[in-house]
Amino acid sequence: MPSSALYPQIEPYDHGMLDVGDGNSVYWEVCGNPEGKPAVVLHGGPGSGCTPFPRRYFDPAAYRIVLLDQRGCGRSTPHASDPATDMGVNTTSHLITDLELLRRRLGIGRWLVWGASWGSVLGLRYAQLHPDRVSELVLTGLATGSRAEVALLTRGLGRFFPEAFARFSEGVPERERAGQLSAAYRTLLDSPDPEVRARAARNWTDWETAIIPAPPRSEPRYEDARFRAAFARIVTHYFSQDHFLGGDEVVLEDAASLNGIPGTIVQGSLDFGNLLGIAWRLTGVWRDGELVLVEDAGHNAGTPTVVEQIVAATDRYAARDGAGR
């Protein structure tokens, strides 16, 4: 059930398609107060696309809320479900460049960056590379894109969900089951055979659903074949190539560069990412980042107790000086 802390549903007052080069156009929309504090919403996945729900984390009277579909997903074009779409121009550096293009297109000096799951990886790296453009960070379902996180999500959790993992691992050729499963699935998702691609996308999203640590274990979008195809292709593209960060634990190694940027991490105690201590490691170095641990919540930004803490953070930052319009 949605939390009463959420702000009312609102609709965009502006939207469009931004030509970001490489044959790609990115969908964007803006909601709330045109004169309000700028905030940008970075969705998860990679490849989930933006939805109306995150608009409600922000006071529409106080914020100018920007949402976008990252390359290859949602309403952005070309769509990764099309096997002809070039994934070579879909990397973290491309997405960060797109954010800067959009920021300038909208005439924004600095903005609060909100990110969930993969969106927290992208938001953290963006803030590390462009600290003068980020007023605050609000993150949930924290991830940093490390190899240990990918290994946990694609293999380590098999100990907790053995039946689902057996189905997941058996979805790739036997000779590849001992290797990097995200790379094996990436190969299948790039197959010229549409049936191979469809089966791989279903297997991948079935696993993603199985490892949700708390009910409800469902994701309605996964029943859309086009969504499944793009989502699985983009996720495996990033997972199998160190999220295009240039190496392992890059975000954690550069954590000190976040100092000077206030931030809040809202983390569920049942989020499996906590098994690696990522949130504690990050905030142990990022002295301006606070960690809010929510008991009995998982990797879900819509859990009522998580919502309450996210909204408390955006409300607190709404009145903070230092966000250039």
C-alpha cells in the first residue's frame, strides 16, 4: 500500500526528446514548480525506465522535478529491444554526458540527484565527476557497480534461492555455467534467433523477481515482452563489463570526492546489498553522507517506511541553500 507520506500524483508541465548524438534521443519530462529547486530522478536497472511514482517523493510546490529515460529504454530511442540497436554507445560515460546535455538544455545550474539501485551508481559517479553540478544526493537501494555486487546478484544469492538459481543457471549452455552468468546471458540476448533472445530475457527477469527479499515478489513490467528484452539486454551489457566504470570498486575508491556534497542513503535492512557492507563502506569515507537504515525493508523504494525516509530527506533539502536554478 502506498505511503501517506507521498505527495499527490502530478503530471509533467513540459517534456521532450533530447538528441544526445550517436543516433540516440532521450525522453525527458519536468514536473512541479518551474521556479522550484531542481532535482533529477535517475531510475534503476540499468534499463528500467522512469515511471510516474518517483515524482511523488518531492514537494511539487518546492521542486522542479526532472525525470528521464536513459538510453535504450522507456520512451528513448532507439530501443534496446531492437537487436539492431547499437549497445556500444550505451555506457556510463554516455549517460553522464546525456545528463549534462539535459541540464544545460533546461537551464539548470545545480540539481539534487535522486537515484535508486543502478540509479545510485550513476548518481554517485556523476557527482564524483561533476561535483559542482550536484547540490545534494538522495539514494536508495544503494549500489556502486562493483564486481562483488554483480557476483552476489548473479551467483551468490543462489544459496538463498537454490531452486530459482538452478533454473537461471540452466538457461545458459552447460559449458558457460561456471563462468560469468551475466556475460553468458548477454551473448544469448544478442543472438540472431528471436526465440533464443526471448527465452533468455524471460529467464533473466524471472531470476530478478525471485531474489526480491520480501513480498510482493512480482514485477508487472516483466510481463511486457518488449520491456523484458530491453531490460535484460541493458542489464547484462552493464553487468558483464564492470558497468563501464573503468575498473572494480571505482565508485568506492573515489568516495572522498563526494565530501562537500550533503546526502542521504535510505537503505532497507533486508536489501541483500547490505551483505557486502557497501553502504557502510561508502559513508565511512563520505563524511557528508548519512545512512538511514530501515528495518524490515528490502530493495524497494516503494515500501512505506522507505518512502517516509526518502520524503523526509527531500523535504529537508528543499529549504537548503546552495542549489543554483
